[in-house]
Amino acid sequence: MLVLSSPSGAGKTTIARALLRSDRNLVMSVSATTRQPRPGEVEGRDYHFVDHESFEAMIREDRLLEHARVFDNLYGTPRQPVDGALAEGQDVLFDIDWQGTQQLRQNARADLVSIFILPPSVGELEKRLRSRAQDSDDVVRKRMAKAGDEMSHWPEYDYIVVNTDIEASVAAVQSILAAERLKRDRQIGLADFVNRLRGGEQVPG
Amino acid sequence: MLVLSSPSGAGKTTIARALLRSDRNLVMSVSATTRQPRPGEVEGRDYHFVDHESFEAMIREDRLLEHARVFDNLYGTPRQPVDGALAEGQDVLFDIDWQGTQQLRQNARADLVSIFILPPSVGELEKRLRSRAQDSDDVVRKRMAKAGDEMSHWPEYDYIVVNTDIEASVAAVQSILAAERLKRDRQIGLADFVNRLRGGEQVPG
């Protein structure tokens, strides 16, 4: 389980999409939300758009790995697709905030690698937030305030990537994923493999 | 401090050289040894070749970070070049065995990332050991026995790379190095950087 968090506007979504294109063993966890779709957002790809009543039912029936309120909307991670992907040996990418990350760390059975993406500067952050033309000044101000709050949680993450250059940042996250997969504890069957090597038996492939 | 260990013949030296060529912030720790140079080995690049008496003096004067006897020869890591490189902010690569790694973990003040390189099969390992034409059958047999012993220490390492393909293995170790540099605790000045971001002050570059 790989978590990407960042203040809105730091480039996280772009990084996540590039990762998913380059890594066939990685699947995205699609969040459920009660907020309205933005232009261009697709049901089932960007979010599962649900009404408040359905969302409350998911909470009651323990069908969410984590959930949180942001402004007036609810966001949450459906449990079943994550469990299914992990059971098939796939890695799952989460685009969630610090609240979601804390809950996921407590609620999920699999181990979790967390990465925090920081913008290179406040000017760049504000520029990126403003370029979303559909948002009003008021929403941008609220987002800047929320970004400051979100950024205060960087010490809770394993890795920090400052997104100065998008290609370098994608490569950085790819390196983290590759390295984590090479950790001793994540390599299943290694003890048997080494025993065969030491026993002198030829290992195929 | 990045340690590469492996049984002789697993491809560690080739990987180390490729890493050093690709990464200007990485320097090699050159071991001291009492064994005779092999054809093509260069003093100061492959080893510091010293006599027994000089080696014993280095031990007495605490000028070695670690040392060990392998067959009839002594091997050790001079302390001063490592301390110097780390003080200048460089990363140091060590090509040492499990005994050296254990001592380094105890004796060095800096933190240590350890990688164990495994051969893809016993057949491949033996082939690579035999292709060193200058070694007698007896030496090859001793090496195979030592390789088995060395491989039993894989659980003491952070990362395991099975060297099936040399280019993939070099990329794997590069990913580990890149990821370790992105770990939160290794990024100096991050708290100040985030404070400036949150305070709204523009950060240059």
C-alpha cells in the first residue's frame, strides 16, 4: 500500500497518473465522495460519486478503510477493492490526505509506505490552485489555508518529495516503490531460494 | 553509508563500479588488505595493499572501522577517508562481507543502508568463479564453500537484490539509493522549508 499525500496543487494527481501508466502491478484506490463532480471528472475513475445517505451506509456497514470530512464533503476509501487487489499480489496507490493516512495506518492489515509531496514554493502552489479556472477566489483562499494545515503533517510520512520538476518527482516516487519492493521482508520465498543456492541445487530461471 | 555484500562471484564489483560512474555524490571506501594484488588490480583503487605489520599497526591505533580475516589474509576499512567523505556530505559505498557489515554497524556513527546481492543460481555462481582464470580449483572450491557461508547472512541486510540481469541490478541499487535519500529523516532543513511554505514566504529556486 503506497500513500501519496500533499496539499492540493502540489502536483500529486499528475504524479499518480504517471505512476499508474508506468507500473502494471500498481492499481489506484478510487475514493468515494459526496461532493459534486468537477468538469471532466469521470465516475469510477476519479471518484465514486455517492449521495450522503449512501456514504453514511458505507460507514455504518464498515465498508470504508478510512473516511474524513473536508469542508462540507465526505471522502472515503472503499475496503473491498483494496483487499481484492492486495490478495492478488498487486500494490495499491492511495491519493488521500493526512487524516485518511492516519486511519489507514490503523485500520489496514497490509503494510503501508507513505510519501508526502511538497510544492517547490508558495508562489507555485498558489499559481497551480488559481489555474483551476472553475474555482472561485473564496475556494482558492480556503484551499491555501487547508494546504498550510495539510503541510504541517509532513513529519508523519516516510518519504518527502519536493515537486520542483514533475519528471524528476515521478522518477523519485518510482525509485521509492522499486526500493520498497526490494526490502528483505517483502520478498516472499527468499529463505527457500537461498537454501537451494546453498544446497547446490540449480534454480530455474 | 551504503554497504554492498554478496558471495564472491555474484556480480557485486560490477554493480559497484556502475554505481560510482553514475552517481557523483557517491565515493568508494577502498579497503586495506594484506593479500597479494591480482593481475590488473591497482593500489589505491582496488585496495590499499599493505604488509601484516602495517595492518596490525592500523588495528592497534584504531584506524580501521572494521577488519576481518578471510582465509589467510586480513581485510579492513580505513576510518579517515570515510569520516572525511561523510563530513563533506558525500555518501560512501562499502564492498565488504557480513563480518565487516556487522562491525561497521557497531563502530560507525553515521547511519547505514545494507544491500545483499544474490546470484541467480548456483550454476551461474560457479561459472563466474571459474572464469577467473588465475584461481586454482582448490581456491574455487574454497570460494564456493565461503559463498554458501556468506549467503546464510542475507537476513541481516535491509535489501536483497537477485542479480539475474546486471543492468536491472544496477537500476535496483540506484533506486534504493535514491529512495533512501528521500527518507524524511535524511532531508536536512525540511522543517524550515515547510515553515517558510506555510508562512507564505517565497522560497528561491
